[in-house]
Amino acid sequence: MSLARDFVVAIPARYAATRLPGKPLQLLAGEPLVLHVARRALAAGAREVWVAADDERIAAALDGCGVRVAMTSTGHASGTDRLAECARIAGWCDDTVVVNLQGDEPFAPAAGIRAVAELMHAGNTEMATLAAPIDEVETLLDPNAVKLVRADSGQALYFSRAPIPWPRDAFAQDRSRMPTQGEWLRHIGIYGYRAGFLQRFAALPPGRLEQIESLEQLRVLEAGFRIAVGITPEPFPPGVDTPEDLARAEARIAADRG
């Protein structure tokens, strides 16, 4: 295995999701959602794939599929805390590159998962993530679509639910269409870190900006650490967070199967 491919994938899977109760076990094309996500991780060529679960029913749904399950506490406040416990259970050394694939991404492209690991191997950074260009003004103005700006080095400068950078002159004239000049990026919620930094991240107190924006990754920037940002090599279709999302995912699979 090449250095750039030497990584593990960890998938946080919490049973009691607020907007879609029992989300990991919701059926998509007749199979549990978490099983679809696990297969995407396996397709990326990770050395190991782990699911950090909080319910034995999730472990049962994954039996025999080729991934390992870490039974983690039901009391974790975030997926980061859950993955930190998973890393301790798995016994990964501090230098292990861990890709955090969200448990509601049944269509995550394998190339995108690998790209995060490659960012971690390529640079001197504490974390890595991906972004995609924004080409619709509705997305730029949508607070549910997280935006980011990055330096010329590729390091993240800030993440926000607001449109950043704010195109002052263009929006002064018309906010109904995308500005013609500039770079606007939508954050894709996939992360890479080394296992040692994952423990440090989980131990950091919530940051002021994190609490204002409700964006956990701002904790890292506020504490003075770096997040490398790459452009995704393939689109990440929307994840599954609501019953409506699940219906759209079902329709997508049906369309792909013809």
C-alpha cells in the first residue's frame, strides 16, 4: 500500500438522530443506511474501516460486511468525541491518518475519501477537509450550506454559514445571481486528522466562534491549528438527514438502476 493510501476510515453512527430517529438503520434500497456508507468507505481502499456505534442494533446490521465496530458511549456530545473513543478502542498509533466519513453519506465518492487522506500525507497540517465550488446564488445565501475561505496555501481561513467572502459591489447591484468574479466554496463535511490530534481536538473546550456559528471545525482554527482544504475530485451528492432526504436518496438509487 502506498503512503498516500495508508489510512483508516471511521464512521460515527448515532442511533438517536434528532431529525431522523434511528437514522443508521433506516432502510435505503432495502438495506440499512449505515451499510451503504460502510461500503463507500471500503471502496476507497482504506487499511481499516470502523463504525463508531452507540447501539447493538447498528453492530448487528454490519455483521459480515467487512468493517469493524467500536461500541461507544451513548453520551457523546459530538461525532468527534465518538471517534476519539473509537480511536482508543482501535488502538491506532498517534500518526495514523483517520478519515472521518459522516454516517449519513451513502453516495460519498471513493475518490473524495482518498483525497482527504492524501491531503494529510502531503502537508504539514493538523486536519484536512474538502470543498466544492458554489455556482448557485441560492446555495451561497443558504445558512444550511457552510461556506469557507482559504489562503493561497490551501489552508482554511474561516468557515461560516454566511456568504463569505461577501461580494460587496456585485450584491449592492443584484443579489439574485452569482457574482462573476471571485471564488465561493461550499464545505463538504468530511475530515482527516492523525489519531493523536483527534484526541487533542476532542479535548479542546468549545470555542466562542464555534458556539456562535454552530460549526465544530471552528474550534480548531480558534485554537491556532491548521485545516488544509482541497477541492473535491468528484461531487458529493447530498447526505441523508431528514425523511425527505431519504426519499430523494431512494429515488436516486432507483434512477441509477434504471
